[in-house]
Amino acid sequence: MKGGITGLVFDIKRYAIHDGPGIRSTAFLKGCPLDCLWCHNPEGKDPRPVLSFVEARCLSCGACAAACPEGAIDFSPGSFPKTNRERCTACGACAAACPTGAREIIGRRYTPQGLIEELLQDRPFFEASGGGITFSGGEPLAQPEFLRECLILARKKGLHVALDTSGYAEPRLFLELARLSHLVLYDLKDMDEERHRKNTGVPLAPIMKNLQSLFEEGIPVWIRIPVIPGMNDGPETIRAYVDFLSRLPTKPPVFLLPYHDIGKEKYRRLGVPSRLDGLKPPSRARMEELARAFSKAGLEVHIGG
Amino acid sequence: MTERVKRLREASMAAQPTISAERAKIVTDFYRENLGKYPPPILRALAFKEICEKKEIYIGEGELIVGERGPGPKLVPTYPELTCHSLSDLEILNTREKTRYRVPEEAFELYEREIIPFWRGRSLRDRMFSLLPQEWKDAYEAGIFTEFMEQRAPGHTAGDGKLFRMGLFDFKKKIADSLARLDFERDPEAYEKQAELIAMDIAADALITLARRHAQAARALAERTSDPKRRAELLKIAEVCEWVPAHAPRNFWEALQGYWFYHLAVITELNGWDAFNPGHLDQHLFPFYKKDIESGALTPEEAKELLSCFWIKFNNQPAPPKVGVTAAESGTYNDFVNINLGGLTPDGKDGSNELSYLILEVADELHLLQPQVNLQVSRLTPDSLLEAACRVIRKGYGYPPLFNADMVVQELLRQGKTIEDAREGGTSGCVETGAFGKEAYILSGYFNLPKVLEITLNNGWDPRTKKRIGLETGDPRDFESFDELFSAWERQLRHFIDVKIRGNAIVQGLYAAEMPAPFLSIIIDDCIEKGKDYNAGGARYNTTYIQGVGIGTLTDSLSAIKHHVYEWGTITMDELLEALSTDFEGRETLRQLLLNKTPRYGNDDDRADGLMRRAFEAFFRAVEGRPAPRGGVYHINMLPTTCHIYFGQVTGATPDGRLAWQPLSEGISPVQGADRNGPTAVIKSVAKMDHAKTGGTLLNMKFSPQVLSGEEDIRKFARLVRTYFTLGGHHVQFNVVSARTLREAQKNPEEYRGLLVRVAGYSDYFCDLSRKLQDEIIARTEHEAL
């Protein structure tokens, strides 16, 4: 028994219907080594808890400033409180004092048992639908010890487990944790080494290698491609995706995830600048056009989820 | 849709509901002449006969199924013997902005000259109010409960398979047998039974007469019609109406027309709640359908056209207009006909068949306000049917609602029905469970659960009507524990249930003695065998329901008190009471704290859900099993229709942070916006209630259309529903429409006239709803998926 492992989870989404088969609950683990321009879960990037502030819900009552032990909140009546994020330790005192829930600490510490227990709340739905649980992030492999314990526990409980990953991890560790999963949802963010590095901050080669090892091991994989207009949706990139995927011995299903700008609001709440302001989500017609390129090559392709 | 159906549908939708004084005139003339000459059942039967003989017969252009309650489509009769509209009532109906009923000048005149002078002080409602005690009136005016039967007769029932296997001659035979068995020597009630049975016989003949008058009219029309095709149709109509409902139907067409005459009879005799309803229509019609298709007498297209014509007939019958409190409870043209599909057969097999799909298709294509159609989902119901229903739900007009057929059976068994009677039962009205064709399951009134808490927090005093209407259970500032508060609430609850039940005895007694329903009694077992009227306890099973409203608001309020006052010490009882008495004036911070930092129902959080169970069980204990004077016992169910709006308007601020006069939570749904963990958490929470102890619960869920966009989404959605039913849920219904669309519709009603949404146990045109109700629907949590 390894005692004392805990993990940081920034969200649990129930009735997740786009994260693997059936009805699922998805746990989002905090921390991610990538730095994707289009990231729609910016609150998941930092491996530590972060403070989120929803201005629209703030009453300007000042309870937060009074509660802050660091003196990190400036407040004058009639205006919104200003948080000095340099001094904020995300201790949560302001969130506890906030009457409206406008201030919230993103990132809750769980033991593996605690997390699995919470995910098990929806077990009847999993069983009726052939669903289960999905670990996502952030990058779930960024908390490998915690993830390992969770995967083992989940399997013991007889749950179907999916791992939603960028594939950017140390190969041995990656394979070990992938083997503990029933299905890997694998993000393939670009096919161009140069651009991949530029837009995500990490190289593509190790990701391709880890993917290869999944195929060799016979671990079921669903490929997920975020479609970011003007970045990875050019004809050459699409051709590269199709060529690569259609040559695989067992062709994995492909999910094209249209870029969306719902993340924008989250950036505001965290006080972090969004880098893709003004980028429009691709149209339905455009997504269908892209999907046709995949299905023509004999690939099973889905739009969304 | 065929051209004929298109035309009939458009005509039905375009017709403005208009008051017809025809029935009022016939009934008033008859009563003036005959009141006091006959025992009540015979008087009622003769009045019904008079209507059947004198009412205008309407056969519309292109119609295949015939018969209207009034002199034409959407011409709505009144029932002055029950409640006599005053001239100002009629004026309100004629001019109100929403759900208007046009009142022609001659109706005003007739009412002024003949109807009102005769019925004032004589109508059942007038006498009812003169008999009800002051304690009842005080609680009623405070908005603790409503009374269903002040303007409408009990009704609340549905038909079973015998309507498709028997004709009225068969029923007459049964009546004659029962008459022959009367024991005038030893049975002190023999003369009453005799009168009741004679009345039933008169009523049966009256309906046969009405059908034959339609046959004659069709023949006369045929003679004047030059189009040979229409002439043949009219002759066919004549032939059908000569055969049914006198005899058992022989084919699909006769089965539909036969039922329609029964329906007309029930809703003409009295204005009973929820009109009437053919029960498991797919099961009842299937043998006729199969036989006609196999013999080549009917094609599936013809069957669909007949069904469509039948469907439109329901839409032609808007609810009889109400006024005052009852209008606020359900301000709608919808009369709550609720046709059941799927479910189980009486011997426990899957009840669905080809017609289940065809009827679903008809309901989808016509998407009319009425009739409602629901799917009874049992463990045997094929996924293909459930998913077909989900595809209709996706379109966003709020139906079909989905019911757990296995739970409905369990509820009925718990109430003491036989297994066969339970399986032939189902759901009528909104979500009410009943043994079709064999039970009078009468809703007696909504009950305002949070208002009882308000009275408790004020030590028996109602701040709005400024009267002491409850018990003095103590000043809550002196309560040392939450349990003390809870038991004070429970004592108040029992007190008001007692008041309600004592009032019900008076109301039910009046109906039993003076307003029997001999026609309805023919077709509900065992009224004939017992020689007893439906309204007097003649049915095989008799249930009186009291419907709890606002369990979400109550739970969150209890949770706020328990946690903030007694466990965490965040606030004192004194502060809370002070804030409530001033409607949180100047205390927005406190209100936000209560709203946002309280464990709330609908999040799969036992701290709140446990309180819901505790309150629910207390309500159950207060009502369950109490005897009703007409026979049978009381049970509870949990549905609001639109009463959560009215109850909200009479309830001050509540400890959950709800402002005064705002809507309560509806059905068993969480408070609007309080559920923040998605649909599975809502389902888990509401399933913690023991649905088997109710006669129906109502859960509303709102999904954004994008959650249901793909086929895979439909499959998962269907699984979500199945899981709710596995967990023991009774019913769920969905609005699949975005808040943005609804706000748009508020701004530009003209462009959204046809937008149907789910309100409570029924759909309604969004633009016909009161602004408050529109806002309430928009405020319901919308489940999204990313």
C-alpha cells in the first residue's frame, strides 16, 4: 500500500457524452506540460490551485478583502476587488468568504479513493449505457503516481476507463498507464513537427512514438484532432493526417473537434490573456468537408466528441 | 400529411376558441322544467339526453371522424350547473390577453337574461362555498391549497380496452342484469341503485341517439353532395355512426369513431378534469389495424389519415374556461388528454406494436396542442421505440413525456390493485397514475409545502392575509435544534391536511349526492355491478389525491436553516426571520449566501437530498391511507401543473433566498438554477424520493439542443432515461430549446406563435403563457454538453 498519494483535480464533469463510449464521468487532472495556443482549459495548465473570479457575480461586498490573509486583495466600496495574483497563494479564504461564489479556487485535492468514490456516483448510468470514467486534463499523465492509483482502483471496481491524453510523456511511464486503461483518447494536434512545436510548445516526434507503441500493444485508440482554423486544417496537413491514419494496420476512429471559443471567458476569470482572440470556430460545412477527406480514405470519422 | 389532414389541421389551429351558450341554454331550460321531479341521477341522465337530442350536429368538410362537443370546432360549452360564469367573468374571458375565449354578444345576452338568474345560488359552486367552514376558507385564501372541484367535476380517469370490445347494447345488457339482481327486500339502498341504473340506461340510449343523428346528417349531406368521392365517404360515415357506439366496433375506422363518441359523451355530461382519454390506444387499436391491413380493407396510409383526423378532433376541444384561482393554476387551452403508448399488456408482455410508431409519427407531424401523447417505458419496451420518442423530443415541442411503466405498475400494486388492472393502468392528465377503466382517481387540490414553512416560521400567522390560520407551534427563535423546527413544520402540515380533508368531504359529498355522472359510470367498472355512481364511489378503485407542490423550494429552505442557523452558525434565526419579513431588503449579501452557499437539492448531495426525503415522508404520512367519504383512501402525488406560479404569488420570501411572490420550484424538479452538477446528478437526487409511494411525480429537464444533435447523443439520452427509471423514477419530460430562443420568443411573439414548450405535465404555446411562467421556464437549468 502506497499511502498518502493525492492528486489535484480541477473539474469533474458528469454526463460526459463526448469522452468515450456511453455515459461517462470525466475527471480533469491539473497540470499540463503543453502550452497550446488554443487551450480551452487554461485553468488546468498550472499544476497548483488557482483563483478564478467571475466579475458578473460579484456584489462588491468586500468580504474577500477582509478575509485575505496575504493582503492580496484591494477593495474600495462600489468597485470590484482587485487581486494581486503575485501575492495570492490560492489558499481559498476569499472563496470561502464570498457569498455569491464569484471567487472560487480551481483545483481540489483528492485521494485516489476519494476521487473514484465520487466518480462512482454515476455508476448506474455507466452500466446502462456501456460508459465509464475518463481521465482528462490538463494532461493526466502529469500526475502519474496519482493517475496510476486511480486507474488501478477503477479497474478493481470494474469500471471502464478511458485516458484522454496529449501523449506527451516519458515512454515507459506512458505505456504503463495506457495499459491500465481500456481506451486511450489520443490528441493529435498537428502533423507538422515545426508548427507543432511552435503552437504547443513541445515536439511532435515523441508523441508519434508513444502513439505507435499503443498500436503495437493493441490498446484501443480513438484519435482526436482539434481543428484550429488556419493552423492545422490546411490541405497538406489534412493529407498528412489521412495518410498516416489510413496506413495503420487497425484504423482507429477519428474525432474532429471544432475549435470553440468558450474558453475565452475562462481566461478572463483567471486574469490570464487569451492568445487567440478573434479566431472564429469552423463552420459545420467546413467540418463536414474535412470529415469527408477522412471517410474517403476508409476512416471512421466523427465530428465533435 | 395528406391534403385533407393539412386542411383540417389548419382549420383547427386557426379557429378561435369561442364560448357557446348552446349547452347552457339546453341544460337551463331542462332544469327549470324538471328540477325536483326526479332523483338526481335520472335528472342528470335526462339532461344529458336532452343535449344529445337537441344539440346542433356538425360534420365538417372533408372530415372522416365526426362529432363535436359544441356546435362546431372550438365552440366551447359551459356548465352553469357547476359554475355559472358572471357577466364580468365572461368579459374577462372575452378580453384577456392570453388564452382568450371569444364570447359572442348573444351569449352575453342569454347569460344575463336566463342563465345567471336561474343558477345564481343554485350552482354547485355557490352552494359549495356556502357550506365550507371558515378555517377552510382562510387556508384557501392564504394559498395553502387549492380546490379542484370548485369549477370542474371530478373526472380524472381514462378508458380501458372494453370500450373497444363492447358496444352500448352490451353495456345496457349489463345494466339490465344488475337491475334484475336488486334486492328490494333487504338492501336499504336498492331504490337509489335502481335510480342510478335507470339513469345509466337512459344515458346509454342518449349517446346512441346522438350517434344516429350524426348518421342521419351524413346521409342528408351525401344526398346534397355532387362529388362522388365525398358522397361515398359521407355514406361510410353514416354507416359507421349507425353501428358504433351501439355495437362493438368491427374495424379500425369504427374503433376510432366509437371511442370518439364515448369521449364526447364524457366531456358533455360534465366538465370533468383531464377530459377523457382512450388509455393504451396503440394496444386497443392494434387488433383492428392488423385485421384490416391483412384483409386489404385498409392501407397503412389510410390508417394514418384516419388517425390524423381523430387527432384533430381532440384539438378542437379546448378546456372549458375557468376563472379566478383555477385559471391561475392552469391558464391553458389544453384539457390534458394524455394518450398512452407502449407500456405493458394486461398479461405482462411488451405492449408496443407497429401502431405505437405510427401514432408517434402522427403526433409528431401534426404537433398540435392536443391530444398529448406519452410513452410508457417498461423494461420490455424496445430501444427502437424509446429512441424514436427521443427523436421527437429532440424537436423541442416538449413531448412525448416518458413514463416508467414498471413503476406505474408498482405504484398501483402498492395501492392494492390486481396485477392485471395495474398493467392496464397508466398515466392520465399530467402524470397521474390510475387503473384505466376501473378507477376514480381524483385530484382534490394542490398543496403548498413551502407556505406551511412560512406559517411555521411565523408561529401560525400568515403575513400576507394577516390572519392566524395555523397552529401556534412556537416562536422559532426559541427552537434549540433543527429537529424542533422540523417537527413544528410537520404539526402545521398535519393541521392543514386535516383542514383540506374536512373540506374535501363536503365537496365530494355534494358531487356524490347531487352531481352524479351516469354516463361515465357506464364505462368505469364496477359502477354498473354496484349500482353506484362514479362520483359516489361506484368505481372498483377509489383514490383521492393531494398534490404536493414546491418540494425543491422547501428542501433548500430547510437546508438553509439547518446548515446556516443550526450547524454552521453563519446566521441567527432572528437575522433570518428579519430578512424574510423584509424580503431581503438591504440584505442582498445574506440572500446570495443562502442561494450559493447552501447544500441544495438536485446536486446528488445527501445533505440536501436527505432533507427532501424527510419532508416527503412527512407529507406522505400526513395524507396516505386517510379514508375518503365516497370510499377508498387518500394518496399523494407530486405535480404542480402551473400552480407553482400561483403558490409563489402567495408565498413570501423563503430561507433558500427566493424573493417573495416569485415562483416555487415545480414538480419534483430542483429550484430553477439550483442544480449545478448536470442531469445525472439531478436524476440521482430526485430518485432518492420513494416514487412508489406516490401516484405520480413530475420532473422537468431542459437540454440545450446541441446535447441531442447526433444519433449517438440520442442513444445516450435514451440510456439516461432508462437509468432514471432503473433508479425508480416515475416520469421525466424535456424541453429541448435554448434560453436564447425563448427570450427571442418573448420579444417577438408573433414570430414564435407555434413554439410549443413543456410547462408541467403538458405542452403549451410559449406565447400563451403568463410572463411569470415564461420567465420561470427560462430560469430552469439548461444542461449542456461540451
